[in-house]
Amino acid sequence: MSGVVTAVSSNGEYSFTKPNRDSIRLLAGLGVEGDVHAGVTVKHRSRVAQDPTQPNLRQVHLMHEELFAEVGEEGFEVAPGELGENITTRGIDLLGLPAGTLLRIGGTAVLEVTGLRNPCIQIDNYQDGLLKRVVGRDETGNVVRKAGIMSVVREGGVVRPGDTIEAELPTGPHRPLDRV
């Protein structure tokens, strides 16, 4: 399974959106260099309030560009970085990957998929009604989260738009993604 990076984004300040960059540098065990969510322990404000010593399983946020077209059909305009992701992708089924998948990006970077982004009310603050488009329920009542996946950096490197992404599935039984 493979895809391509269409945009990279980072922000050194707490803000819902992240400006696009020409490149980002991933730091092993930390996340995106200079990004507010980089670190060994949790950085998301609500998680810090619960327990600031929790490991940071949300170092790098990836989102599939195909979601933008999907919500666009319902009248929402969303561009890369606007929902807070660090890496925007195309052509790879991020939501279908099992936990523990390794994503090899560009020449040296390796991310390990940890889980699904748990969308919050900030998405509705950004565009009213958008939250219901990126999180909902399937026909059996199970929660479906579409706002991307979270990962940790196993091997650092520079990531740029146009870089290829190769997914290496874990051995053994696959664990479906859950929110992190």
C-alpha cells in the first residue's frame, strides 16, 4: 500500500490550523521539529490536564486529502493544514491501516501508526457543522472517526510534498485503529 505526501504543516503556537511549509523535519521519539505537539509526553491541552506524564502517541497527525473532497460535496471548504494535521496524504487508506503500521516517508522518515484522531468541538468552531461530517456513526451505531490518524516518529528525516509513502503492515494479528 502506498501513497504520496501532498502537503506538510506545522505550528509552534497553539492554534487549530497549521500553516503549510516547504518541508518539515521529523525527530525520532519527539515529532515535528518546532511543532507545539512535539515531545515525549502528551502536549494536547486536555490530555495534559488529565495526566501530563502520559506518553505522546499523537506526535504526528496525518490526514487524507480525499476527506477534503468528501466534505466539499456537502459545502465545506477545507485545505491542507486547516484541520491541524502535519502531513496531508493522497492515495493511501490511512483509516484502514492497523495499529503498529510503519509508514516510510521520503528517504529516511519512519512513523508508527498509533490510532485515530478523536475530533473535538474545535472543528465546529472552525466551520459550523463540520464535526458531524468527520465523526459519526455507521449503520450499526459504531462511532466512525474520519479526521485522520496519529503516529509517533521511529526514525527522523525531512518530509516534503511529493514524497512517497510506503505502508509496512505489522506481523501477527492486526489491531484496528482506536482513538488516541
